[in-house]
Amino acid sequence: MTLPAEFAREFATFPAELRKLVEAELKAGNTIVAIEHGFPAAPCGASIKLAQAVKDERQKSVGEVKFYARNNSDYAGEFTTVLRHFFVLEPPLPPAPYPDMDAIRKAAQGKPDALTQFAQTRATGFAPELVAQLSAEPASVPKRALTSRETATSAKRLLHFHDHRPPHEIQFALERDLMTLFTVAVVNERLTMTAKANVVGALYDFELRFEAAMLLKNCYSLRVETSWAKSAATHHDYYRKTADSWFSHWTRDFMPANPPKADAGTSARYQKICAASLNAEAHLDTVPALQQTIVAAMKRGACFTTSHKEGGTNISWTGGRFARSDYGDYPDHQTFSSEVEFLEALRKFYDWETSKNISPKKVSEFEAWKLILRLLRTK
């Protein structure tokens, strides 16, 4: 198989050793899913994502090419050179199967109540073993919290969960993970937030719904759908493996729960929370407003941070100036003489990050600054 024309120009910029590896894989039937910029590559480099794992005989360090076995939601193994500017990445490993909750519940049935048994046997000297039981009891995962459907070319996940945060805070957290803004509307009397994101070539649809407002918590549902039917058949296995890994990553902080009943919660509290969420950022309607919000927050102690295996970057207000500090393999420190200079540098720093889901296109300046605001970390 020859190199696809759309990748030829960027492929030519890769070190010869990595090009040789990829060319051998293409001849063996592997294919390129995408060539991307950004992590794990350096700003001056790029990454090739392969549809299949590299053949066993080439899955090792040879000469200038170094192989590292990884296991994350984006890739499983990486090939790079000493400078670590360019990478060839294998697809992620298949996700671990979901735990068999029916088996867990069955195993838990009939066990004596730990607290009761502890009280009954405390005087006999057997209590220490029961203390361990109390912490070792498996957590119960609601049976109807997650619905999963898959075909050969698509996947759908529907998760119901509880969270104490209001809807806009859940929305902002997802926007930070996805680097994609949601559209907010009231649909069938429910606050609904929708978005689309192109994740390594697969289009994902998201729908976050505020289902009910309980006394001490809120009920939500998150629907995620993706299809790779229009992609090359050689890429289908890659997208099937990554779909579940991405969903697990996006929902890692959510507490699964059964769907609420139709009349759950109170209408008055629901409407009050909805109004607050709809107006949470009504005042941030221009680029200058977003920029000044970022500046003010940083002067109060907020900062931007990035980290990866080679090091990272901290951007903060320190000593009466905005400063950028790089640590790790390429340490550096830079201060900015003016607010204008700092904002220009900040926009450039996050240029790829804010547009990665629509590359090679760019988001608008307003969208870019709102996404940069999402990346701001408060202490």
C-alpha cells in the first residue's frame, strides 16, 4: 500500500528512520489514520497514528528509533527518536470489559450484614476481620445507569449520573476535555446541551441533559454517539477500540445512577438552577470580556498548567508580571512586559489546542478565547 496523497507533504518532514518504519508497515498492510500536531509531539513536530499495531518484529527499539510501551485512551505504543519531536503511535489497547454487575450482586447476596455481625461478635474477639470486610465490600453500580449499543461501524453510550454541580459546571468540564463548545437550549422542558467533536477522525455527537433537581444533588444524562462508517475499512478496528476508551475518559468523574422517575425533584428548584446556568456567562459576550476575565482571575491566583512525560508549562501572574515557566527536558522562563504581549503569547500557545477538533480549520477568536478560559485552573 502506498502513502495516501493527503499525508505526503507532512510525512516528508518526519525523520528518515521513522519514515522507514511507517513505509514498512504500509507495505505490510497497515494504514495511517491521521497525522496530528500537539501532544505527545513537540510544537515543531507531529505524530502519525496507525490503524493497527506495528508488526511484532518491528515493535522494538532499533538504532535511532526508540520504542516505548504505553497504555492510555489515545495510543498504546510509541516510536520516536532521541529528540522526541516526531512520533509514530499505535492504536490503544482494547478497553477492559465492564465488570459483570450481575455476578457481583449475586456474590454479595446472602452475606451477613457487616455492621450487625460486628456488633454481635465484638465480644468474641473476631471483630478485626469484620473491620476489613466493611471497607472491602464492593460498591453497588446501578443496573440501569449505563446503556451501551455497538455495531460494526458505530457506538452509542447513555450514562445517567448524579452530581452536586449545576449544569453549566458539568458543561464547562466537558468543554475543557473535548475542546469543543456546547450549544445550550431548553428542549421538552429539559435543559439540553449538545456538541459535535472530531476525535482523531471520528465524529462524536454529545447530548448532556439536566434531568431533575433533587434536594442535595442533580440528575443528569450524557449521550455519546459516534460512527466511522465513512472511514476506510482498515480503520474500523481502530475506532472501535478507541470509542470505549474515550467515553471512559470523558465520564471518569461522574457517579453512575439509575435514571430519575418522571416526577423526581422539585420544579421550582429545577427552574432556578436552569436560569442560573443559562445566565452564568451571559456577560462574556466579546473577546475583550473573556480576556479581562482571564487576566483578573490570574491576578487572583489562577493559572494555566500543562504536563507530559517530557515536562510541562506553568503560566501565571507572579512578582507583578505574567510569566511562563517550562520545566523538564526543555526548561525555560519568560516574563511579559505588558498585558497585550501576554495575551498574544497565550493565544499563540493554545492555538493548536483550541482548534484540534476541526484541524486544519481554525475556530473563531471568540470560541478560541472561551476555550482558553476553560483551561484556566483556579487554586
